[in-house]
Amino acid sequence: MRNMAKSRTNLFAALTGITLALLTIAFAAEQEQPKPAEPKYTEIKYSADASSYKWDGQDRILVLLGNVTFLHGDTTMTADRVEYHESTKTADATGSPKIFDPRNTILGEKCSVNFKEKKGSMIGNVKVVIKPKEKPKDASDSRPKSLTSEIKEDTILTCGAIDYYYKEKRAVSPGKLKVVEKNRIVTADSGTYLTKEELVTMVGNVKGVDEKEKHNFSAPRMTVSLRETDQWVQAEKATGSFFVEEEQDTAPAPKK
């Protein structure tokens, strides 16, 4: 009997030890598991002459009227009327809508902004004003001239619609567009402008003219780098023409 009791005690102790060991392993594994990341938030500031909330049965909508301003990072949107939809984190703007940051201003008839994607879409008689990059204060005027050094005026882009990814500083025109910079005019079926990379790509029936230099060209695709230290133009299967001023004959006419 004593042996049986002793065996039971030993078995109970063994089972208890195994249980404690398993609990310890499970606890350690639970402790090692990474905690779920806390959601990140970004602040969006707004102001308006009047505001109200309305419920359409599915979504709560913030309605802003008069001198409406939204500020997201370094990008600002203004309009006469804005409706912000909480479920989709999007805003629809009408009444002289405008999107702008330090180098780009986009105007049009209607605008929508997706704050999660950091994307603004403008449609209807779209006009984009691109400011030239400011030179450093200590920049020397003795450096050789470059493409960007000659661009001292705003570049104007017009099109029917444009998507502006304002975090990436990337503008995409899916339809026909026209770019005007002083005496230079370029048209194409579509185009992309990367502000940070200072890279312009135009695709489809690209046609350009430089009235000052009397140079015109056409190509199915063109890419331009406007970086101060890395400037180039690439065009596929380009054709064009330019004019060279002829020297006038100053020799006296032969005597008869």
C-alpha cells in the first residue's frame, strides 16, 4: 500500500511539473509575440464661415460653407463649399476650388481629395502653375547657364483633369495637356510631373515649339530632367527642324 501511495505521489508531482512547464512555455511565447501596432493619425485642420453635420442614412457628412480651408501637411485646399465624408475620409469641393503647396498651384471647376491616399483630383478647365525652383542665396552667377537657370517665370500646364499625389509631389494628367513656359509650348496626350525628382514625362503625339530659338519637334514620347546638376532631354523617334541665321554678304557689288 505504501508503494502504491508513493507511486501516486510521484505521478502527481510529475504531472504537476509538466503542467507548470507547459504554462511557463505558453506564457513565454505569449510575451514574445509582438504587440499590434497602434494606429497612426495625421492632423487635418480646417476653417470656414459656417459648418454643420448631416446624416444621409449611411454616412456622417461635415458641410463647410464660405472661405473653406483645409490644411494637410504643407498642402492647402480652398473652396466655397466642401463636404467631408467621414466613412471614406474624402472631401468634395466646389466653388473656385484650389490646391496649392510651396511650388504648385492647381485650379479647376471641381475637386475631390482623398486624405488617406493623400491625393487631390481636379477636373474641368484645369490650370497648374508651377513655380521655378528657388536658387540658393549663395549661388554664384558665374556658373554656366542651364535649362533650369533659364526658367525664371512660372510654367503653366492646362488640361481637362489631373490627379495630384501631394505627399509624393506627383502630378498625373491622364488626358491631353499643354505646357507653356515663356516662349516654349509643348502638347501631348498625357503626362506626369515628379516635383521632387524634377522629372517630366510626356506621352503620345508630343509636339513642341520654341518660338525664340525657332525650333520645333515631335515624338511619341519625351522625358526631361530639370535637375541643376543632371539635365537632359530624351525623345523616342523624334523629328523636327530648326533655323540657322545666314551670314549676310557684305562684299561690295562688282563695278560695271
